[in-house]
Amino acid sequence: MKTTENSISVLIIEDNPGDQALLEAHLGNTQLAISGITIASTIAEAVVYLQKQFFSLIFLDFFLPDSNGLASYTELARINSTIPVIILSGLSDTALSLKAITLGAQDFLLKGSYDCQSLEKSVWYSIQRKKNSQLLKQTNERYDIISKATNDIIWDWDMLTNKVTWTGQGLKKYLPINTPAAEAPDNFWVTGLHPGERNKVVRSLCNNITSGANSWESDYRFLKNDDTYAHVNSRGYFIKNDAQKPIRMIGSIQDITERKNAELEAEKARREAEEARKIQEQFMANMSHELKTPMNGVIGMTELLQASELNKDQYEYVEITKESTTNLMAIINDVLDLTKIVAGKIILAKTDYILGDIITNINNLHQHTADEKGVGLICSIDKNIPAILSGDSVRLKQILNNLVGNAVKFTEKGAVNISVKLIREDQLSAGIEFCITDTGIGIAEDKVDTIFERFMQVCTDNTRKYGGTGLGLTITRQLIQLLGGFIQVKSRQGEGSIFTFFLTLQKGKLQPCPVKKMIKHEPACIKNALNGVNILLVEDNIISQKVAMKLLTSQGAVVDIANHGKEAIEILKLKRSDIILMDIQMPEMDGYEATKIIRTEMNDTIKTIPIIAMTASSLIADKTKCLLLGMNDFISKPYGPNELFKKILLQLEISVYSNLKCTESIYLH
């Protein structure tokens, strides 16, 4: 332990040994001068320690054997309210944690989501905030004492003679040195006002006099006799004659410099935090755009190349390229997802969906890989699960895809089993258990607790053999927690693993209506489905232009290209378009501004043209902005041909269905 005059003694109130050990280890790896760590498993045990010794900081778990929720914090605050408290919270406890902060806790940390750096910042800021809070409290107490002892400046203004009488010990720091209060200059107050505030303060006083107000109050800067300015609060009360005309005013001037400085520092910190948030958001958007835009070209050109006439070797080369780009996109998406989770930018959608369709989709997605390895892939879903559920189906698919993908990847023989069971049900929701069991390589007992940590894989040999960033399970657990659930794992090395997670899912209100969205085609077998359709492609990236142009013209579309929003507006004035594919980030005029002009300033025929946003952004807020501005849909870069065709067909509806020749019915989700 490090020991200095600023040493920090820590009390951890946590009943989970794993969380105790993790927090203790992280504290030991910071630059904080930790002089000692004491661990209590209950509030009762903590009370004993608090009565015996001093602690600089307390870490408090909400749910303890002898206390739950806010009761844990309020009991601590009752015993000792001077020690800063940091709440140890699960994602589902966030609301309680915020409530605790309003009651006086300094911060909260999400279990499993903090590292040494964030822990160190939280500890430092918590201690400083508590010190500042106590300092502010002491300052306010001091003001009360000063006021009682007339250490404020007390003034009495005879408005009939315009004579002001000044009293109070506080005058000493404002009047010239050795000047008695009785000798205060007539213009003492006016000349003491800060030049930048003088007119405003005098005007506010005059307004209160003429308006018949009973009192006046103002904060301003006032000159001290050391030629510096103090922040002061001045308030006064009018004494009126029988005609309700003010004839006298009595008031005080109170030095509030310390409080004002604290407020200014808090405002500065708020502005800096807001600026940091904006910079982080912009960085995330730029990173997503710069990573995904070139990948759009690579994936698109690979798809086009594979559709051309190739010999056996060439086809194999293209397959390898596709597999490599798929792996790279998985890594990019993992990094972007983790960035959003850390920044708190994950926004959960809410739509109705059929759980069975998701399970079938996941099964189909991994069936080919399992077949190639000779591994069985078995799905079973409880028929008692409600048909329609509501929530973020995309994130649920992501969770299942990560877990099933890992199971298939790490299983060389045997089988992977996906089991979905109904655990409980009420009128509004259903508690569901998802279990992914495999007969793969398993996880060593001493590694099980670490697999959800960022960039963690059970051994470097696995990294070389199976690849991956080690982010998948981290993201999976955090998404499950965001959805209000939790995940467990059981595993033995060489025997396989069982990943089980539990979610309470809301029941959907809508009944499935497949007829409305059913069309007679499979996008992969479309021939000239877009024949004669005029498409305006608004895109500044040359490679992305070529990819989209090749894909669209292969289906018979007539494509016009605009390099930015201004060009798009000019083309629309001259030529009819059936649909617009609109990039977002472009020079001259971006997709947002172009869409706004199309929807609000152009003629009625052009205003109603469907617009599909083509965005490399990974932020839900950006996609929401597209829809709010009047775009009909969006497609994320990089996109596949089928996805692009599906989006266009859905917007053009029946008008293009006559071109379709295939008879296999599919549902467009």
C-alpha cells in the first residue's frame, strides 16, 4: 500500500467475493495513495468498522444480506454523512444509483464496466466533490454566523436625504484602510460596482423602486480595498410611507465569492463535459464513416466480381476475400459497438417481433459452418412462449449470433444446442431462458470469471487458431444487461460450455400480418426487377458510386449520379426520379440539408419521391435524424446486394412487382 499525507483509507461494503477481489485489485493498480482497504459484507459489519476507525472513502453495494436498495445508503448516511460514498451498481440498478446521488452519494460505478483509469477518476472526483460540498456547507454556516455577528455589510439608505449609513465588520475589506464606516464616501457603493455591471445593477434597483416592489436583490462584483473584486449578494427591503412611496431602504451585502467560484467551476466542468461528449460523438461518427465507407467498396466489388464469370481458382480467391472482409467487418462492428456502450450511446429500439423467426434466422446463419465442420446444430423453442414479443430484436439477434457463433467456432465435434424456454409469464411480459450448449474446447475453471473482460481470450493459442478480438462476450454481456437481463456460464476444459442468459421480454401488441409484406420473389433471383426504374444516387465517394451503379444497373435500373446535395437538387429540377439513394456525409451540401430542401421547398411531385439514406454511421441518433427529416428508410454501409434491392422494392411497392419472375414466396422483415 502507498502511504502519504494524502493517503486514502477505503471501506468496501460488498458481499460478493468476486466483486470484492476485483475492486481491491483495481484499486491496487491505480496511482491512488491507498493506505488501507477494509472489507465488510453487511451494513452491520460496516457500522462496527465506522465506529472504530476513520475512512476516506466508502464503496457500497446496493444489495446486501441485511439491507437493500436506498436503505443501504441512507443507513450509512445516518451513521456518518461526511465520508464520500461511491455506489457499486449493476446496469439494472442505474435508477437507484442516480437516486442515491441525489441523496448525497458522490458517484456510481457499473460492475464489470470500469477499469483502473475510470476507477481512479471516480475516487479522486468523489473525494474532491465531497470536500467541496463540505466546504460549501461550512461556508454557508459561516455566513450565518457572520450575519448574526453583523460581519456582513449592513446599510441603511435614507431615500429622502439620499444618505447611506454603513455598518458591520465586513466593511473593513471594502473601505480604504483605516477609514471608519462613518466616513464612507457618498459614492462608495456606486463607484465600488464593477464597471461592466454598474449600469445593470443600478437600473435593476431603480426599476424596483419605481415599480412599487417591496424588496430588491442582486448579485454583482464589488471592489475591495486591495483592488480586487468580490462576488457579493446584496438584498434590501423598502420602508414605505402611508402613500406607499419608499422613503427608506435597509439591506445587507454578503460576500459570496467562494460560492460563486464553486458555481463557476461547476459550470466550467459542465461545459467541458458537454464539449467532451460532443467530441466523442463526432469521433465515433467519423470513425464509423471512415472505416465503413472503404469496406463498402471492398464488399461491393467482391460481390460483383463473384457474380462474373470466374474459373475455379479465381472463385476460390474471391471466397477467401469475402471471408476476410466478413471477419474484418465483425471486428469493426465489435469495436464500434464497444465504443458506443462505453460512451452510453446505445439506444434500445422497441418493435414487435416473432422470437421463433429470430431463432430460425440464427440457426440458418450458422448451419453452413456447422455442416462444414461436421457439427450438429440443434434448436428447440418452447411452444408456450408468446407468439409476438416487443423490444430490440436487433440487439437480441446480436447476442444470440455472438453466443452461437462462438459455440460453433470452438466446437470441432459433437453438437451445439440452442434451447429457449419460458420461465414465467404475466399479462405484460414473459421471462425467457436462452441456453447455448456446446461440446467444444471448454474453458479452464480459473478462466471462467475473465471471459467477459475486454480483449480477453482464454489463451493466446486460441487467438491464433480461432481469431477474434476478445470483445464479443464483453459486448454480449453488456447488451444483455442493457436489456435488463443477466448471463451465466458453466464450463469444463475439454468438455464444452453452457452459456445461459435470462431476459424479461415485453409482449407485443400487434398480430403478425405477413400478407402485407409478402412479395413473390427472392432478391437473389431477381432479373431486371428494377427495369426502367429511375434512381438518383447522391454519393461523393467514387468507389461507392461504382459499387451502387453496378448493382443497380445489373437489375435494369437507370441511374443518375450526383456528387453532393446541390447537384442532386439541380438534377431533380431537370429529370424525373422514382427513388433517391442519399449519402449523408458529403461536401458542398450533406444529405440532411438536401433532404430538408426536397421535402420543404420543391414541387409536390418531387417532395413525395422516396428517399433512402445510405449511411456509414453506427449511431442510432443519426438514423433517427434521417427519418425525422423525412427520409423513408436507411441502409447501413457496407450493404449487400439483396439488402439494397429489398429496401428499394419495399419503397417502390407494387409498381415494380410486375417485373418479377420467381415464384418462391418470402417475407421481407
